[in-house]
Amino acid sequence: MVLHLIDTLATPAYMLSVREIVRLLRSTWSKENPPQTRGYPTEAGGYVMPQTLTEEMVIERLGGAALLVIDEIGVGFGSEAELVQLFDVLDLRYRNELPTVLLSNSQASEIKHVLGDRLYDRLREGSIAKACTWPSYRGEFSRLQGQKAA
């Protein structure tokens, strides 16, 4: 979905993990300690180093993209500050009525507990939950890649 929007429609779209979003936002706080990250994605598919951006710019870019796919929901929420940062992005997307895809290995009830009632209600409005109940393909993919190389 993300690549289609970028490549075919030249539309900004991103796929980031929750931890990447938090790191991107936090990287704007300090110029003395460059972040250990690949940078901030641009519409052209490249990256701008986060220290050149403000926190508001990151929130606006992610909150205004045509599509945002967030992976690893339920992983990495170690503090209330992380949840507040994610809320800022997702609330802006909600207000802009833009599609957001959340990916998680957690059950819906666990996701609600992690995100909290306010954010979960925003995401639930107009959304569709799809349970992917098949086993993980990661190990199989690695095995097949090894066979191709041989």
C-alpha cells in the first residue's frame, strides 16, 4: 500500500514502527546527541536527518500523509510520554480523516489497554479490524531465501 502510493501516485505515505515514531519525535529535542536512526522519511523516498526537523514538523508530516502504517502496536510503550507522542500523531490523522493501518501481534482488547480509551475510540470510529490468524511466515521466508541462494 505504502509503495503503491509513493511510486504510482507520488503521494506521501509511511510505514514505521511505534518505536521509530517515538525516536523520530525525541530526536528533535536535542541537537547535541544525534539520533541512532535512519532519519525521517521524505515524500521522495529519501531521508532527512531528524535533527533538521522540529517535533511539530514530524507530527505534521506523519499526521498529514496520505497513509500511515504503524507496526508493532503494543511493543515499546514503556512510558506515558510515548503514548502522548503517538496520540499527537494519531489524533491529527483522526482530525484530518486520513487512513491509518495499525499492525500488532496483540488482541484487540490488549491494543485498547495499551492505547487507552480516548485514542482507541478515535481509531475505532470508521475502522475495520482484520485478524490474521495464520502462523508467522518469517522463518519460512528465511528458509526460502536460503534455497534461492543455493
